[in-house]
Amino acid sequence: MADLFFFLEVLIGGLLSGVLYSLVALGFVLIYKASGVFNFAQGAMVLLAGLTFVRLTQILGSEHPWDGMFVLALAITFAVMIALAFAVERVVLRPLVNQAQIIMFMATIGLTFFLEGAAQGVWGSQVHRLNLGVSELPIIIGDVLLPPLDLVAAAAAAAMVAGLAVFFSRTRIGRALRAVADDHQAALSVGIPLQSIWVVVWSVAGIVALFAGLVWGAKLGVQFSLTLVALKALPVLILGGFTSIPGAIIGGLIIGASEKLAEVFIGPLVGGAIENWFPYMLALVFLLFRPQGLFGEKIIKRV
């Protein structure tokens, strides 16, 4: 029975981490659905959001989580991410309308280095502790120990993912997104405001990055390594599909659970430390059988 409770503890911990991976992957999915391009800068956006928020709380003198200055810092950071969306659309995306996808992908790589340098140049590169006011004492259910921060973050992330899934699948903006991703020029010809759609999507991706930056900053500290968290979204996207919001959720749960279970139960057999690379091996194997992902659109080309 003790082994069963231990297995459940590891599994639930992995699933909670998987929800957070899904949140990061969601930012990639939103941009990809709007432009057909993999946004390499999503990790840098997470770093920018987290670092901007934690430094603003220090400058404004926030004394405890969710006081007036804490909320003000959150509102300012929210505005910064919206402003970033407008700047990216105007400076980066608008000149590249109807260009090859590889050109836009390279633009996001350049944006990554710019955001990383700007964030650390303005706010510094020190590691900052971020307290969201969640108790650090584990919640005990039976013999299973659960971290409160992961539970709260997973619940909030699930609500956000569900809301975005409905928003982008049931609204006119969601349909416009699919049209824009298929063909920029055709979307413009039927009256879809391409620039407005990009601003909306990058704004939502910025809000997702802000939430991810808060959660991962509270878990790991706000530091440069937050950009590397985005790399965990790659196997999530491969499993779930680059164009599917539900796929990002399912893929995140699979990756989160599998990496924790593999580390605990398989790791000791092969010398340990497999948690960091096991998701990529799983994604590589998955590519052999279903390269478009569980929920991705199958590409059919007629010749």
C-alpha cells in the first residue's frame, strides 16, 4: 500500500508539473496558429515578464503578496506585455507579411536575444526570490504529499487554458486565426485585419508568459534559466500538435507524468538523472509514428 501511495504522489506531482508545461506550450500554439511560425522568443517573454514584475515589486516597496503595490506591479507588467505585442507587430511582423516562414522564424530568434538582453540590461541579472503568498507546507491527502504552489498554479492554469480554448474555438477571432495562419495574403483579401489579429494573439501570448513567469519564478526563482523552461514545451508540442490547444494540455500532462515516473522508477536502473532528457527521447520516438502529434492537423499535399 505504501508503494501505491508513493506511486500516486509521483504521478500527481508529474501531472501538476505537466499543467505548467502546458501553459508554456500554449504560448507557442497561439503564435503558431496566428502566423504558422514557431515563436522562439516565448521563453524570453517569460523571463521578461517575471523579471519586470519582481523588480517592480521591489521598486514600489511591496511588503507582502497581494498588497496594493503588488497589484500595481502586476498591472504595470500586464501593460508592458501588451505594449510588447504592439511593438512586435509594428516593428517585426508587419514588414514580413507574406514572407517565407523561415524568415519570420529567424526574426523570432533575433527577438529572443533582444528581449533577453533588454530584460537583464534594464533590471539586472541577479536571481530574485518571488513570493506569491502560497504556503510552503505540503498538503497531506491520505499518505500523499502535494505541494500547495503546484496545486494553486495548476488550478489557475487549467482555468486559463479552458478559457482560451473556448475563446479561440468559438469566436470570430479564432476563425480569423486559422485563416491568417493558412495564407496571410488571402486573409487580407477577404477583409481580415491581419495586424489586429497579430496584436491580439501576441497580447494573449504575453499574458500567458506573464502567468508562466510568476509561477515558474516562484518555483525556481526569477533568473535567466526561466528561458530554458520553454524548451520543455518542445516535446509537449510534438506530442500534442503545434496547432492544438487541447493537444498542448494533453501533451503537457503526458510529458510531466512520464518524466517524473521515469526519473523515480527507471532512473536508478540507468544511473539516474534522466528527467531532463527523457521527454525529448519520448518525443523522438513519438515522431516516428505520428509526426503531426495527437491532435495536430495531418498535412496532405497534392501533386
